[in-house]
Amino acid sequence: MSAPAKTKQDKKAAALKIATRTRAKLVERFPKTFMPQGKPKMPLKIGICEDLFKAAPDLKPHAIVKAVRDYVRGPTYFMNM
């Protein structure tokens, strides 16, 4: 038997899980750039993902993109712009 097809909601939940895990790693490794959830945030450099691909080659590029996307879409990021 094949696995059941993932719903759109399942895919979103999986993407959020990846983003959350990767974001925690970015906060730990780059504490001057990435703040924990709920803390005031500074704007990120345009092209930060490319820098992160090089600085954290052990992290998957799609996970970095998801984490950065999650980071910049939060309300505390917008409040500090």
C-alpha cells in the first residue's frame, strides 16, 4: 500500500516544523543577526540566504530559506522596520 497523499495543511505543518528547527539553529549560531521569537529584531541584509548557505553548509538550503521567510514574516520583525 502507498502512503496517503499529504494534504495542503500537512505540507504547511511540515514546512513550519522545518522553519522552526532551522530558525532555532540560526539563533544559536548567529545571535547578533537572528533573535529568538518575540524579541526585537534588526532588519536582515538583502541576500542573507546566500551568505547563510556558505556559512552553514550543514543546513539544507531550502530549510534556510523557510527559516528566513518565517523570521521576516513575524510581527516583531515588521514592528522594528
